[in-house]
Amino acid sequence: MRILIAEDDLSIAELVGGQLAGAGFVVERRSTGPEVWEEGEIGEYAAIILDLGLPGMDGLSILKRWRAAGVETPVLVLTARGSWMERVDGFDAGADDYLPKPFRPEELLARLRALLRRAGRSAAAPVARCGRFTLDEAARRVSFDGKPIDVSAMEYRLITYLMQNRGRPAPALDLALHVQGRDDDSAKNAIEAMVARLRRKTAADAFENRRGFGYLITDEPA
Ligand code: CA
């Protein structure tokens, strides 16, 4: 499940990103207002964590623009000030929940999960399909050719990421960043080992490796 973290404070972004990645979410981070606005509008996210004080364009304006443009992604607002007025403005602008700073990452995770559960009530949790893979996000289960396969949290994140990028090769370093939160050589090697392991659990041709471009799951029915 992809989450966008819109936060210009690097230490908070890293703390939150680490917590969410550890909980099995795929995390994208943006730190300036214009980038956040664009990414929230075009990217497909299960939820967005939005800091109100962003450089270039403030969070409330971004949120209003998203809602005006029909973006319905649940948004959890963060603010340094935590004033009542800001909170009211946030809800008026279309926020789904609100968390004043400072907060504990565990609390953010709990709020995010509650938000996703509420969002899931109005729309059934999607079961995604890509090629021979099926992903049940609610149950966090992966099937291959209709049979459930045993995957670790990291393997689950890797498959999710490739399914979201269907047909588009993802370089091993990108995968390392998304799956493990770092993009050094040892993380890259770990990704290669993970793909080899997943091929043994599924099929040798379940993951394509386009030399020089990266890994992908081809979206063709078996
Ligand atoms: Ca800020």
C-alpha cells in the first residue's frame, strides 16, 4: 500500500518513513509544496500524510486544490502549531484526520491505519491483479496462479511495488530504496537475492529482468 509523506523536516520525514516502511507500507516522500501538490494529484496513494508548513505552497492550499480537482485520497494532516483554528481549517479544506506535532510515530501509524480502515468501508478493499499475481491488500496476501504464496514483509513490498509499476522496469536500486529504505550496493544485492528466492516460490519467468533497466512483472494473463 503506497503512502505519500509530504514533509520538509527531514528528521520527521525519515522517522515517519521508517516507521511506515517497517509496518509494510511503500513510502514516497516529497518535501516542497509544488512537488507535493503534483505527486498527490497524479500518484496513486492509499493515503497522504501532509505537513501544513511546506515551502513554496502551504499544505492547506494544496489540500483545497486536490479536493477541488476531485482527488479523494484520505489525508492525515500534520501541523507544528496544533491550534484549534488550524484544525478547523484543515477539516474544512478536506482533511480526514489531524495530528499535532510533536507526536510519537506509533500514534501516527495507529491513526493512519484507522484512516485506511474508514476509507475501506466506503470502497471495498481492492484485490489487484498483475500477470499471474493477485494481491489482496486487506489480507496482505499474495497469490500466484491463484495459489497463495508465503512471503516476508519485504517480499510483499517488492511484489506490491512491481505490480504498481506494471510493465515498467524498476531498477534494483529503486527497489532497494522502496523495499528496504536505502539504495546502497548491499541493499541492491539483497534485492537480487530476494527476486531469486521469489522465482523459486513462483516461477522462473515470474519476474522479468531487462538488462540495464530493471525488474518488472509483465501484465499478461497466463
Ligand atoms: Ca514543515
